[in-house]
Amino acid sequence: MCVPDKKEWLDVVHRDIAKAARVAARGGTIEWVEPPFYLRPSADQAINILSAIREAGALATNDCETDSPTPHTARLRCVGVGADVGGREIVVVVPFRHMDMTEWWESAAEQDRVACALRDVLDNNPLAMQFGSYDSTMYLKTGLLSWRGKGWIDTTLLSRNSFDNDLPKDLGFLMRRHFEAPMHKADVDHKSMDNVDDDKLLLYNAHDVVGTKRLVSVLWQRVLDSGGTRAWKTDCLMAPILRDMGELGLVVDERKRSEFSR
């Protein structure tokens, strides 16, 4: 990853100072309110929420947690989905395995019902993700996504095609850069969590979903302001192809890509 020089960091420093001043003026209160999270839904509750998202045709922001940063060997623990439905922000986390990797649902039939409702959303609704190549690989591997060509809005690509191209693109940085969001990603490896319990995992996933969801419109405006819409659209079309190329060992040379984009 390209390390930003001092010039790229100036705006970040200025924003952080201004943000700190605003928070201090409010007595330490931050402007970040989260919706109620459905973290341990029953099968019927999960299906009803997912069905409402599906029927609304809403942009479904999603994120998965697994037991490994390598999707080919990883096992799925949970999938979080967030959307705006009927003027209300909804975030549900659908569990599949406990932290000790035992099955969450009491029966295979119950799990299949929930998985079917989740697949209906992932297959048919527009999707938004952070580092979606990993998540979509997991969904394809587990049968939660049917079409390898299904695209998605990726907050990483949005950031890359704006003036913020040389800045970090991890979710924690993006959330704190653009919002007064509390830190929730400390001491957590990308796409895997150890030494935490089920409740912490599910809550962590919900935080990721709501953060990614709220970043989409903010980062899209950054792309518009930067004049990067054509490059972003090209990257979106290429994302599923590059994901599959990576699985075959054909890795993009980011240095050459940067040279060609100038």
C-alpha cells in the first residue's frame, strides 16, 4: 500500500483538529447514533427482516466474519446486513457458527431457511461492501451467492477513485475520518476474530455494517468532487473478474496499475 506523504495527511490532520474542537465544545458528546441491532435473531425474525429488505429492493450493505483471513480455508461465523427500509435503518446479523465453530442453529432445516432468505437478498438486491472480494468469495463458496458476475459497491474502490487515493482505506480509518464514530476495530485482525465471545463478534459485525453503509453516500460524493466516476465504474465492473483472477494466482500489479492510471 502506498504510504501517504505529509501533503496527503494535511487534510486529515486539519479535519481531526476541527472534529476534536467540535466534540470538546459539546462536552465530549459525539454525533454518532446507531440503530437497534438484531444480533441474536430467531430464524423467523431473521427471515422477516431479510424479506423486508428484499421486498424493498434496498441497497443491502453486508459484511461477514470468519475464522481465517484466507477465504479458501475460512469458515463462516456470521453475516450482517444493513439497509434503509420504510425510512428506518435496519441492521441484522445472521449467525451461522459460534466462536468455537459449533453450529448456531438447532437444525439443518432451520439454518437452510435462514440461508435461503439471505441468499435471496445477496442474489437480487444491489450490494455494498468493504473489501468485497473477500466477502463475495465466502458467499460463493458457501452457496449464499449464486452468480459469480454479481457486482457490488465497494467503499474501498470509492475511496481509491477520489482525492483520498493515497490515504489508508481500512474501514476504521474511513469511519473516523468522515464521522465522529467510536473506535471499534482495535486489536482485531482483518476478517477474523479470536479471544472474543459470541456477543462481541456479533456486535463487531453490526458496527462494521452500519459504518460501511453510512460511508457509501459520503465517499460517492468524494468521487464526484474528484471527477473519478469513470474510473470507479471501471473498477466496479472489473472487481468480480479481478477476484476470480486472484483465485487463479493472477494478481494485479498495483504499481503498474498506478502508472497506467496517470
